[in-house]
Amino acid sequence: MRASGAERFGNYLLLIVFGCFALAPIVSIVVAALGPDDGGGGTSGFGNFGQAWEIGHFGTYLRMSLLVSVTVVIASVLLSILSGYAFGTMRFRGAGVLFYLFLLGIMMPTEAIVVPLYFDLRSLGLTDTYWAVALPQVAQSVAFGTFWMRAYFRSSSRALVEAARLDGAGHWRTLWQVLVPPARPALVTLIVLVFMWTWNEFLIPLVMVTSESLRTAPLGLAFFSGQYTSGFTLLAAGAVIVGLPVVLVYAFLQRHFIAGMLEGAVRE
């Protein structure tokens, strides 16, 4: 049934209202970042970004965040594909129990495990290292990625899998040559979500590292607001710098991201 003109108008009006609520904080931060420096620096406009970049050492923090995010995305996506394929297409003893064990990684909040995780990593000599930031986030992301890819592989065409096996393809070839190519929307959605979660992670870097060179961008922004400036303008500029990479990644991959979300919603 086609919606009437009044229904379409009401839908668009509702979307516009909620869009304004969502965009208002972002616009206010950007406007504040472009305004005159209220900390007495004497700059305004785009000069605030340069001053915040220099004072806050955001180059180091962004480089660390990018390195951690790329590592977590690559490792967790590859592991999620393998585990999702196993749980979605294979039948083996203990699969149900093992899968629910994976789901504990989704249900368990970081705050509940960060302290014992710190002592475990300290006993291995990994605290205050790059791996102390990356490895826990790989484990967290694999939990969701396994759930996500299992749902995709379970709903994939059984005819393709059976045809590949009749042609003599093993599990490895069936996975990478038959099932993974059509899974691009689901994979892009997983990549965007994992990148966003990893980039925005604050608690794990805060607890695991003390060296300034190992701070991620959100953690560096917190130290920047407390140590380097008392004005809101430079803080807003720093917040824009930290948040911009996530916006760029989403803007670049949004078509595939939305396709993956819709595909996951309509699959039977």
C-alpha cells in the first residue's frame, strides 16, 4: 500500500525533527571550535585547530589510535569470518555451548573485567605496551563479529555451498571463494562498527598504559582538557580533530554500511 501525502509529510517532519536534535550538539561544537579563543590565545577560525594540534600533541595520539584501530579491525574481522563460518555452517559437538561462551564477550561490560585483565597482562609483562591496548579490544570485537558473521552464514544460500562441495571445494575454498565475496555489505558494516568502537575506546587505554606516546586520541583529549587548556574553544577544536576520522570512515563507507544493515534486517 502506498502512503498518503499526509503520512509522507508526517514521516519527513519527524525525521527532520530528530535529525535536528542529533545534529545540534555537533554543530554547536564545530561553531565553538571556529570561534574566538576564550583561553587568551588570540586565534580564531581554523587557527584554533592548528593551535590545539600543536599544544595537545594530537599527531601522536591519532597515530596510536589509527595503529590500534587498524590492527583490531584486521584481526577481529579475519577471526570473526573463520569463527562465524564454523558456527554458521558446521555441526560439531559443543557448538551451542561454545557459541554462548562467545556471547559472554558481548554481554560482559568492560568495567567488570578491566581490573583482573590488567593484572593478567601485568603478569605477562604487557602493560604499558601497544599490545595491552590492542589485544583486549580484539577479543571484545571477535565476540560481536562471531555473532554477526554466524547470522550471515546461516542465512546464506545453501545451494551455493552444496554446489561448491559437489565441485570438490573444501571448507577453505568454499569460505573465501563462494561465501565471502557476496558478504561485502555485512563485512563493511562489521568493519565500520569495529573501527568506531575501537577508536572511541577510553577505559582500556586509560588503565593499561601510562606512557604519553601510547595514549589514544580519546585519552589524549581527556588529558588535553585537564592539563593544557582551560578554554572551551581549543577543547572543542580538539574534539573535532578526534571525532573527524570516524566521520570520514562512515561517510566513505556509508552506502555499503546501510546496505549491510538493511540486508541483515530483511534476511530470513
